[in-house]
Amino acid sequence: ILSSKATQNRKLSDVYDVNFDTPLGEGAFGKVLLVSHKQTGERVAMKRIPKKLASREDFQREMEALLRIQKWGGHPHICALHEHFDEGGYYYLILDLVEGGEMFDHLVNHGAYSEADAARLVREVASALDFLHGIGVEEQVHNDVKPENLMLSSTAQRCGSIQLVDFGCAEVEGEDDDDDDHLDLDDIFSRKRGAKGSNKHVGQGGFTPAYSSPEAFEDRNAAPLPPSDMWALGVIVYIMLTGVHPFDIQGRATDEDIEREVRNCDAPLPLGPKHPFTRHLSPSARDLIASLMERDPKKRLSAFEMLHHPWVTGETASTNIMI
Ligand code: ADP
Ligand code: MG
């Protein structure tokens, strides 16, 4: 199943020079290093995943999600896979280099910005998710939408565009057969059904309570569905516009505290016009957050619907600078 025939007999060190001194980033599984192609000089990112931390199945899931995205033409706001290696104690993914760092660091350094500035970035994330959720027979899910996995292509003010990274928890609907460009839909559906009964979503390190939807807490074994990504994006929009997490306003909540708040159906979102953290928000921004952080996944805004929300299109997003 590990495809990419071109890479099979080559060693990574024959193809790339690796810069070990200044890692680009690190997550629960992977360390991401800057590498350059020996022949072309092209600079790319190398995600190195220790086999001690990730099984072959985990690695294949991430790689297949990335391969499928490429097969469907890729997306301007999703970080693309170039090739992969399986060598010694590590799996390696060679990815587009994303040079602007994580989006939140940029917002913090950049200082004051308006809803309209935020709306442009939010629109880019929504378009990436709309593409992803619509691949093949729908229901391709990122499943780990959080600030660390939203990067910017550049740090230049207002020029950086969003790059969605980290498909390590992605829900893949089926495996791509290298020799066959036609995906077998029956096969995909039966795999999908099979996935629901398994416990592969448990203990993957990708379960991030702060961004988990109510339905994910209800059944941690269930295969994730697109609305879970949209809930996570709702939490991110809230943070972008208020500077605080909706369920951890003091910054001291434990995972259990957050779970209790998310699952407590009666607790209203801290979103009203009198609330100190959301007083400055436009009514339209409040409406968007409420529609994304809607408890019922069937009623929650989809990525496609979100792209038509007037705040996301920029029509109603305030241009006042937020402090
Ligand atoms: P994990 O699965 O361990 O969370 P990620 O794929 O999220 O690993 O990568 C870890 C971190 O590395 C990210 O949060 C980000 O800061 C950085 N990173 C990921 N991909 C790239 C890339 N293509 N270019 C530059 N930095 C990246
Ligand atoms: Mg990550």
C-alpha cells in the first residue's frame, strides 16, 4: 500500500540535506525539520515520525489522507505531500515548506487586528475544510483542527495565507489503489462501516478536549464526521476574536473541566453582548460562532454553508481594530 514507486529504492540522505539545528516545529508524534533537495536546492519540510510512537497503520492513515488530497488536485490552503520514506526507526513525510509559523503566534505578534482581518483567514480554513469534506464520497475528516495545525505561508503582514497541516488523525474513507484511478465506492463504504466498530480513534494523542465536539465526547469510538471539524473551527474563531478559550476563560481549566462544560447542554456559550469577552463582537460574528458551536451536529453549519455566511464573506465583519 505504501506507494510512490519513485522513492522506493532511494535513501533520504541521498536526496535531501537535513538541517537538524533549528526544527520547524514539533507535535505529539512528529518533529518537523527543514530539508533541502540536493539536486534542485528546493527547501521543503520533513516530518519525522518515530516508529516507537506511531504504528505502520497510523503512518499509512496520514499518508493516505495526503495522497488522496493530491489525487483530487490538492488545495491552495492544504499543505501538500511530495514524497515519503520508511527508513530505520522512522517514517518520513516530505511536505511543502510552510514558512510563516503557526497562525496564532502571528496574530499575537502582529498585535491589533480587526474582525475583517480574521475573517480572511477563517475563510481560507473554511475553504480547505469544504474541499476536504467533499473529497470522494464525502466524510473525509481532518479530525485534529486546532491552532497548532493552522499555519501561515509567510509572516509578511496580511500576505500570509493559511496552510492546514497534520493529517495524522485524519479519517480516511478508503485506501487508494495505485494501479487503479477509479476508487471503488462499495469498498470505501464497507471500510467506513468497519471503522465505526473499531477503537482506532482512541488514544491517538489527537484527541484534544479543548477542540472536541460534544458528539466526540459522547462516543469516543465513533468515526469522526465533518461537523466535528466545524465545531473545532468555531472554538478557534472564538479564540481569534476574544483572545480566550470559550470553556477555559481563566486559562486554568483541566481536560475534565472542559469536557464537563462541553457536555453540559444547559450551559449557554459565553457569547452575549454583555459578556466582557464578547462585548466588542459584531452581531454577525456572534451568529457565526453560535452556528459553528451548535450542539446538534446535524444543525451545525457545514464548511460549504460557512463560506456563504456574511461574516465569512467579509460583508458584515467589523473593520474596527480589536484590542
Ligand atoms: P504532530 O502530528 O506530531 O502534531 P504536525 O504535523 O502537527 O505533527 O507537526 C508539528 C508542528 O510542526 C506543527 O504544529 C507546526 O508547527 C510544524 N509544521 C508542521 N508541518 C509543517 C510544514 N509543512 N512546514 C513547516 N512547519 C510545519
Ligand atoms: Mg499537530
